[in-house]
Amino acid sequence: MLYAVLCYNDEAVTSAWSKQEDEMVMGRLMKVQEKVARQGRLGPVARLVPTTAATTLRKTRDEPIVIDGPFAETKEQLLGFYMVDMPSLDAALDFARELAAANPGVGSYEIRPVGYFAQNGIDT
Amino acid sequence: MTDQVWIEAALSSARPQAVSALLRYFRDLDTAEEAYQEACLRALKSWPKNGPPRDPAAWLIFVGRNAGVDAVRRNKRLTALPDEEKLSDLDDAEASVVERLDGADYRDDILRLLFICCHPDLPATQQIALALRIVSGLSVRQIARAFLVSEAAMEQRITRAKGRIGGAGVPFETPGAVERAERLAAVAAMVYLVFNEGYSAEAAEARARAPLCEEAIRLGRLLIRLFPTEPEIMGLLALMLIQHARADARFGGDGNAILLEDQDRSLWKAPLISEGLALIDKAMRHRRPGAYQVQAAIAALHARAARPEDTDWPQIDLLYRSLEALQPSPVVTLNRAVAVSKIAGPAAALDLIEPLADRLSGYFYFFGVKGNLLMQLGRNAEARVAFDRAIALANTAAEAAHIRGHLDRLMADAGKASVQRGAS
């Protein structure tokens, strides 16, 4: 089963990290993903630019309206996601647990089964 | 380590909100700062034990307010409030503070705090020092290091600044729409000033001053969270992000400044650039141009060019023209001349800057650009005069060294030319 592991945290806190702290956290998270990658279970990984750079297109009955900012103003923002191929929800939860352990502070990981996934291809 | 790191990050990100709300409550900067410090001390004791509060800023405001009241009462020899053991169980009280301080209150509190720091009575250097101390919470030692002055001198500068605004009267009423816009513009200018202090440093100082750029970006992020639909704030943050992305490429190992077209573009930081580009794209959609947006758009065009020769100079020329209209200044025209030289050649650019000679007669970059254009036209003797003048006006050793490089090349060319003439 493909799972998306969505990473949420308070942006105000993560953007208060110093460069060193940020690099340290990313380094620790990298170690967690490497293990899964070696097992051939890791799909795309993305870290999103802060929601202050987000634009939202909201569907209305008429013309959709475009507004500044993220989809919803909440305490915790979606910061990024992992796609993993895991045999069970428990296995996906284990992966998320390891990420949580590597990442200081609060925040949460939401595990969502992926219903449709197209590999496609973008050159980055 | 995680507790410690997380608590410190939470305290520093909650600081502007907490200090500014406490300021509204106590109407005195020193009392507000002391109350915040006290709340932080209690947080360091309580949070590892009781777990992080739902809203760190609200917790700090609540505890800080009680601590401040406590201190005020102690000074008046009155009864103290309940001790912190009772205060650390804040669930109900915290929720009500959160409700009351929602959104708009926070926004005006923080804007007021920042606005106080850029009081027009204060010289720019004091504004910056005050903002870094009070809003960002840098220590006096950190600020002193960034400004390359002694700690005692910086302490004095900050105390003097506080004294000045203390007497000036702080506006506590909720600002109207026009006033809010004026405050925001003044605050944006101050944030840009902080950034420039860091950005215009030369190599030897760059490491000590880089935190100023980072603090300015942090303040920019704070502003944009408070005013998420202000295109000029998007422009300001975009500008700072894109400029700062080039930090590692701006100086060579010898400490000499490296011009944009000679920089190793692989050293530019892609994440900062992509955030900046996203912000400027978003800002432009509003069709309310402003000086920060235009400057950010120019920086974005440079950032989008994979190689110097890919740079969209005609578009840059257009953007500088609109900046001339928004903010007429000979310096803007001088910058446009560089774009013009790329499109129409050095002679056209020289025509553009000749009329600026009077107003820029003391400006290093004027003579640097002029010398460069003359050199491209082969008018080497005149170029040398301009470069000599530039060296005399150089503010830093790196600037002077850069121009000296041009002079050396001129001399070498002159030598080659005479050898060729001799041979023929």
C-alpha cells in the first residue's frame, strides 16, 4: 500500500530555528529516510516553502477566487510530505514514529493512504 | 537536547507577540521586557515538567502579566499573587487569553512594538539596535558584535534610544486604517535597514553581520504572517530572500567582492530563491506596484538567469524605469544605465549618466560605472581618471581592491598595445 506521510508543525516555530538547528534536523530526518530508501520503499519526498508563499484557489459557484496564503489558517501548517510503500498501516506508523523521534518539538505526522499515484516526471 | 532546542525556539518565536502584548498591558517597555524575562524563566522550569502549552505566546503573556503585576505590587508592598505552581496549570485561563488576543490584537500589538522602534526621533542605527534588542531579543553582546562596537557602547546606544522614546509618548490606541498603513511602511523601511546593515558588510565583517540579514528576514516573515495580503511586504521579503540567497557567492577567498556576473551561481541558495520568486509572483498579481516589489522583481530576473548571458536586461531596464517613476533618484538611474549598456551599448549608457555627474560627484559607484563604460569604449585615459576618483571614494578595502583590479587591467592593456605598436 502506498501511504503519504504528511508533516505538520507550527511554522512560526520551525522558522525560528537557526540555520544550524535546521540543518541538524534535516540531517536526522535524512538518516530515517535513507533506511526506508534502501529497502526500496521510499517515493517522492518534498519540503514545502512556508505558507506565506502560498496562494489558494477557492472554488465557488462562479469564477474560482484566488486568495493569498494557505488553504486554511491553522495553528500547524503542512510543511512537507513523504510517499512510502508499506505493507501495513503499522509499518507506515513506525516510519512516522522514527521521523517524529528525529525531529525535536511538537507537530504531527498524518498518515494517509494514497488512492491514485502517477509517477510522471519533472526535471528538477 | 530536544526539549532545550524546542523550548528555546518556541520562546524566541513567541517573543514579539508576548513582549508586545505585555507592553500594551504595562505601557512601559522596561516593565514589559522584565515581565517577559520572568515568564521565560518560569517556562524553562515548567514546560519540561508539564509539557509544552498549547499556545506558548498566550502562556508567556499570561504568566508575564502576573509576574509583572506581582513585581509592581511588591514595589508597592502589597500582597503577592499566587505562586507559579498554581500559575503553571493554566488551561482555562490560557484559553480565555487566546480568545481575547486573537488575530487583530496580536497584529496591532506587534506592529506597535516595531513602530516604536522606528520612531522618527531615533537615528537609523539606534532604530536597528532597538529592534534587534527588543523585538528579536538578541543580546547586547550579539548586537555589539554585529555592529563592530564594544558591548558598553551598544548598551549605551540602546539605553539612549529607550530614553528618547520613553519621553516621546507611545501611541496605544488601536490604529485606524490609514495610520496602520503608515506604521507598516515605516516598519518595513526599518526591517530593510536591518537587512542592509548586514548585506552591505564586506567579507571580513560578513560573518559577524550575517545574523542581521537573517534577523531582518525573520522580521519580514513575521510581518507577512500579520499582513498576508500586502504586496509590498511580499516584495520586501522576496527582495531580502533573493539577495541573501547569494551571500555565499558574493566574496572570493581573498575577501574581494565578486560581481553578480562573475559569481558562481551554483552557490546561490535555491530554496531561498524559490521562496522569493513565489512571493514576488504572488505580489505582482495584486497589481499594486511598489518600490520593494520592483526591486524584488529585478533581483528575481537575475536569480532566474542560469547564466549571466541569460539575464533579461530589457525587462530589467523597464523595471528600473518604473522604479525611477516610483522613487526618482540618481542612484536608480545609475543602476538603469548598467542595463542600458547591456542592451544599447556603453555609449548610450554613458549619455544616460552624464547628467548625474553633479549629484553623484561623491558617489563611489558612479565613478566605478563610468570608468567601466569608458573602458568598454576604449577611452582608457578617461577611464583611468574615473577609476582613480572611485578609489578615492571607496568606503571599504574590498571596493578599492575591486577598482584597482580594473586599473591593473587597463595598465596591462596599455602595455600590450604599446608592445604591439612597437612590433608593427
